Amino acid sequence: MKKSTLILVILFMVSAGFAQQKNARYAVKSGYIKYDITGNTKGTREIWWDNYGDLSRTEVNTVTTTRFLGTTSESKTHTLNIMKGDHFWSVNYLNNTAQKGTSSLYEETLEISESMTEAEAEKLGEDILASLGGERLGTESFLGKSCEVISVLGMKSWIYKGVLLKSEGNLLGFKTNEVAVKFDENETISASKFIAPTNVTYTEINY
């Protein structure tokens, strides 16, 4: 999990949209994307966002199969995560638990992005990519979009304006492939998508 999170951070930083909008996850103002996940983990991931990712909703529904010494086990995931600036709500539907709170990472990232020029941000991304043996592989078309292809830490990813459209590779011995099957760019997203469910009890936490 830590490795996959690191890969996402790197991809956001080195993608074309990193410095176009301060503290933005994407260079696309709003949209919806649905992924099919295959490999050791199978399922779907859906993301809705607005204001360049400052508002986001992510739903994940997967089953992971693990085989070890002739034994096969499965683990399921069904989660919802909503972000509004530095506020977050996280729901685990399988065990009916939920958390909410604030993250200092948002303000820290904002301070860093506002203090850096576009050239400095691009150089930082390139330095991190190079230090981990990553490389840019050029551009390819996917879903009718011109994507930058980046390879890092065993993963090959296709990125359009900061939006991951496709990834494939091997993470810690687990095959993982994530492919966008629907992508609505600059779609109008209802404000209700960013309202957290009220039928669960939240535990307050802060990062």
C-alpha cells in the first residue's frame, strides 16, 4: 500500500498538470472516471471530482485473491472516501465503520506549491523520478486522449493532465492492472456527490 501511494504521488508530480493549478490533483477542473481492476485484485474504482480535485469522492469495490503454500484466501474491500479541502470522511461498508477529520497534509502541500515556481516543481518531480530509476516513455493515445507514459517502481502508467487513465505492473509480487473504462472530462458533478453519508457513526481522527 505504501509503495502504491508513493507511485501515485510521483505520477502527480511529474505529470503535465502538476504546476498548472496550485495545490491541484488534476489539470482537469471536474470529471468522473471509472476503472476496471484486474490481476490479483479484481473490481472497480470510481472517482468524481470538482475544483481540480479539491473536492473528490472515491468508491472502491474489490476482491483480492492471495495464494500461499497451496492455500488460497480472499479479502474484500468496499469503501467510500470524500475529501473537501483538508476535511475527509471515510466509510468501510463491510464492517460498517467510519472516520472523519482533518489532515494537515493539505495545508502543508498548499504552502509548498505556493512557494515553488512551475520550473522548480517540474525539477522536483524529475529529481524524484530519476532517483527511483523511473523514466518517461513518450506519449500514447488512450480513450482518445494523448497520454504521457511513465515507468516507475515496476509500474507503467498512462497519464492525461494529471489523471491516471491506465496502469499495469507488479507491486510487491502482486499483478495489478487498472484501466479506465469511462472518463467524462469537465463533467458537471452534483454537489450531493461530496456529501458524506449520515447513516453511519463517525470516529473523529486527525492526521
